[in-house]
Amino acid sequence: MRHHEGDTMRHHVPLEMKTKRKTALIVAILTVILSIAVVFVIGLRVAPEKALLKIMADKVDLQIKNVRYTEVGDSGMKWEITADTARYLKKENLALFEKVTVRLVMKDGRTFVMNGDQGRLDTQSRDMEIDGNVGIVSGNGDRFATDRLRYLNAARRIETDRPVAMENRNVRISGVGMIFHLDESKLTLLSQIRASYGDTLRQGVPMW
């Protein structure tokens, strides 16, 4: 039986071609994957906090760690929310935060920083509740402490029905229940008001 050189080549060429094609295919797939990864990483680096709630609204349930979210409202007030974790519940239109800090920057530049153990944000109305070791610090140094508060976005008002204390360099005032209008910087304690100036403690002293 004869074996020609041409017959040998016909047996080996397809194997080499298959190997080359397979290698080329793997390289192409890896290139596509790397391209997608690079685009994804660049996107995150360019706008990590852009339209977080809009992204969250496309998901049924979503949990994110190390959250930072910024938004400027129609009134010109700027929101900045940071939290250890955020969980979005689509059906309830709620975002739930752990170890949350909310910084409100008013149109005129005044700032108010609220923080607490848990936060609950209505993603439609932007109303928010904060619970657990709640603190508020204003840009002029006033400090508030309570265990629960509500922020009403449309009215730009902070309120609580719990015991609350406010202090600055000159005075310490405590009471039960508080309403604070951010636009007017108008603060009202609702009941059991006590104020101390230095070593003096008085009852029934108005807030301002």
C-alpha cells in the first residue's frame, strides 16, 4: 500500500487549523470580557453616586454596601446620604439604611447633618425617618439629640414626638416633641421644656 506525502498533510493540517481557531476564539472571548469589565469599572469610577435611586428603581430588591448618594432637589437643596448598607424594596418604594448620615445643604448654604443607626427613605416623596442614637448638627454649631426623627421633604421640616435635647455654646434646652422648619430656622419644643444657662435651670423657657 502506498502512502503519499500529500496524504500525510491532509491528516495534519485540519488539527493545526482547529488549534489555531480555538486559540483565536479564546483570545477573542477574553478581549470582549476585559473590554466589558473596563467599561464597567470606568463607569463606576466616573459616576459612582449618580442617580442611585434611579438605578435602584429598576431592581426588585437590591442591597448595596458603602452607599453614597447625592441629589439636588427642585428647591435647590442638596441631599448627601452615606450609609454602611442600603436595601431597596421596590414594591414599598422604600430604601432602608444602616448607620446612615444625611447632610442637607440649603440653597442659601446653611447645612444640617443628621445621623442614626437606621434610616427609612420613601423614594417617591423623599420623606425620611431616622431611628437609634439620632443626632443633628447645624452649620452654626447647634447640636440636637433624640432617638427618632422624621424629615418631611415637601415642607422641609424635621420633627419628633420623643424626648429631645438641644445645646450650643450658650444654652442647653430639653423637652418632649420638636418641630424644626429648615427654611425659616424656626425651632419649637412642644412640652416639658427645660432650659439651663450655665448653672441655672429654668422651666417653661421658650426655645428662641
